Amino acid sequence: METSLEGMKNKLSLSYNDLPPNLKTVLLHLSNFPEDYVIDRERLVRQWIAEGFISEERGRSYQEVAESYFYELINKSLVQPVDIRYDGKVRACRVRDMMLELIISKSIEENFITVVNGSQTVWGNPQCSIRRLSIQDIDQELAYELAKRDLSHVRSLIITASGCIKHLPSLTKFETLRVLDFEGCRGVAQYDMDGMEKLFQLKYVSFKETDIRELPSVVVMLRDLETQI
């Protein structure tokens, strides 16, 4: 059993290594989400565009190119489709446990994403800047630890945890943020949104399915914002 498990991991690793750089990047981005989390296709596509992962191709829009990447990941069996519609469109995807384990390890190795997930949190080399931050499970102690870090280089902040949201560092610490996603979180209304109007590079913000009933008024001041949900 152990041998076949190791063989499966090696096979997945080879599949990853064979990918072109653009697909490696969007695949690594999926380590933002916990195991078995259903990730909406539209949410992914918009975040990939906001992050600058997508290059325009002749005759195709950014949206079309990003969607083609999404379906390539499915066709290569790197992610599992969720909710296939009558017209063949896939609403969402899910990452299997071993593949998620692989892309998290690659993300840590390449300092692509820092995942805050309770006792499993790996902060990585303190000399390296945190470039992307995924908060999946956090308590007050971890929130205070996070506040000690230099967050000025964080490009995306995706929070799938509930609980100690109010203890997260101030938005003023996230000077270069492009993606801010609270989708599905509870307790967001307790988080201090002061400083959002200074996030001039912000392109994507989502409060979908949170206890925030309307977007903060300062959102209208963010001129580069492409997606607001």
C-alpha cells in the first residue's frame, strides 16, 4: 500500500513537472483553498486575471484564456470537476488530497503562497517576503503572529476561515494588495475595514456570502477595481 501511495505521488509530481509555466502558476494558486473546498470557476478566473497570471492571446479575451486554463486542469485530471451542466460547462472544481499536498509543498518551496492553517502553518524563510496569503484556520495567537510579519508585499489575501477575523492585521499593512477575498466567511463585519481606500492596486474584492450586507462606501474610490462582489 505504501509503495503504491509513493508511486501515485511520483506520478502526480511528474504530471506537475510536465506542465507549461502558465498552468503551473494557476495550479499553485489552488493551494489558497482547503481540501475538498468547492472552488467556483468564475471566482478562480477573475482572481487569475486580477493577479496578472493571464496573458492576452490573439482573438481571445483574458476571460476566455483563463477559462481555457481552467478546463485544461480538468482535462489533465489535476482537479476534479464539480457540477457539470447540460451544455458541458463546469461550475466549479475541487482539488484531491494528494494533489493538494503536492501543490502546497511546491508553493512553500517556491514561496508562492503562505497558508495559515492552524497547527499546520508553515511560515517559511523569514527573509522571504509573503507574496500571497491564504488564511484557512486561525486563532488569536496565530493572528498576533501574523501581525508581526512584513505584509507590505502581499498581493492576494484569501480568507476561508471564520472565527478570529477581527484579530487579523489592519488592511493598512497590505500596501500592494490586488485580491481581497472574504467569500463565505462569518464574522467579517467585526473586522476593521479602515485603510481599504488606500489599496490603490486592488482589482478584486469579494464579500459574497458574508455578514457584510453592502460593500464599504470607500470601494468607489478604488479606480482599478475590476471585480466587486
